[in-house]
Amino acid sequence: MNELYIAFFVSLFAGTIGSMVGVGGGVINGPYLSFLNYIPSQVSATSLIAVVSTSLSSSIRYLRRGLIQVKIGLILSVFSIPGSIIGVNISNNFSMEQFRYLFGIILLCTAIYLLVRRKLYEDDHSASDSYSKPDLSDTPRIKIFFLIMLSFMAGIISSSFGVGGGIIFVPSLIMLMNFTVKTSTATSQFALIFTSLAGLIIFVMQGKPDYQMGFFLSMGGVIGGIIGSQLSFRINSLHILKLFSGLLVIVSLKLIYDGINLQD
């Protein structure tokens, strides 16, 4: 039972900070479950319960604020769902050492991405919302092609590690569609509802999720997301981003270290 209470506060922290910097709580929830020695597919399946819950909760808030580009979000979903299905099979075939090692690399890349994205945050303060509403008919086909490919990749990562695909969706929308950070984050959360749900349904059919743990992670993530969305208007997100990136580096190095040692 103590593990469940700890899971709630871990997810509360992850949801609060994650909502402030635009990264899903799965980057913290997943490692926590792995450190509890859940098998890889159970880590992904249980973490996806929280991803679905927090994405749905966040999307409701973003819709009310008019930040979600629904048509683009649905396009992301359509092409990420096949990747999500493939990701389930990948997760089922991971050994513990492979899972931790690769998860560590993904977290390290996420930390680097967050630090690089500092410039995007600065630009976003001066960007208008109208700038983030392009007409698809005016978007070059090559950009649409890359968006589709990256969406597929996001789906694979989402179900393979239970982290959601925001770390790919958000920069893709910024660079390819000229979205602002806020609109990219909102649209990404909307797409993740369908992406993560597709993977979760298959995991459920296979009997992989720990529903009790998933419930506590979901509650922490949803409450944390609400807290984070309020704090983001009062606290400088750039400072939080730096601290969170540092935490991700520490967690990633621990996972990589464990993955290497398990091979010995």
C-alpha cells in the first residue's frame, strides 16, 4: 500500500511539473514502476492508464481555452495509432536490461530537448495565436509527410515505454506547422488521448496493466496537471524547466547504469 501512496505523490509531482514544461508524467512514472521491478510491458501498460487520464483532463481544459487544433490533432492520431500498436509488441519483447537502457536514452534525449526548447519558450511569448493556425492546403506536402512519419514514431515510443508521444508531437508541430508552444502542447495532448488509448486497449486485452497502481498514478497526474496549469501563470517556467531537465538526466543515467549492469 505504501508503494501506491508514493506512486500518487510521484505522479502528482510529475503531473505538476510536466504540465508546466509540456512533457507528460510518463517520463517519471515509467522509471518509478521500473525501479519497483515491474516487467517492461507492465510498466508501459500501467503508465498508459495515467497518460490517457491526464491527456483527457488536459484536453478538456485546452478545448475551453480554444488552444487545440482539432483537425491536426486527429491527423496525428490516425498515423500514430498504428505505431502505438507496434509499440505494444516491442514492449512485450523487451528484456529488463534493454528496457531500462533504452528508456534511459529516451529520457536523456528528452532532457536535452527541453533545454534546447528554452529558445522556443522565449519566442512563444511574442507569438500570436493566429500564427499557430495554418491552412493545411498551404502546407508543403513534404512537411505533411514528415509530420505523418514523426506521428508514427511517436506512437511507437508511446506504447513501447508508456511515456506518451509529446516529446515528438510538440517539436514536430512547432517546426513543421509553425504552431506556438502552447498550441503545440494542447494539440499534442488531444492526439495522445487516442494514441495512448489504442495501446492501452491492447495491453488490457493481454492482461498487462496493474489497475490499482494505474488509478493512483492517474489521480496524481490529473491533480498535478490542474495545479501545474495554475502555477504556470505565477512561476517562471524556464527555471522549472532547467531543474526538471536536471532531474531527468539523473534518472536517465541511473536507468542506463542499471541496464548495463543487468547485462553482466
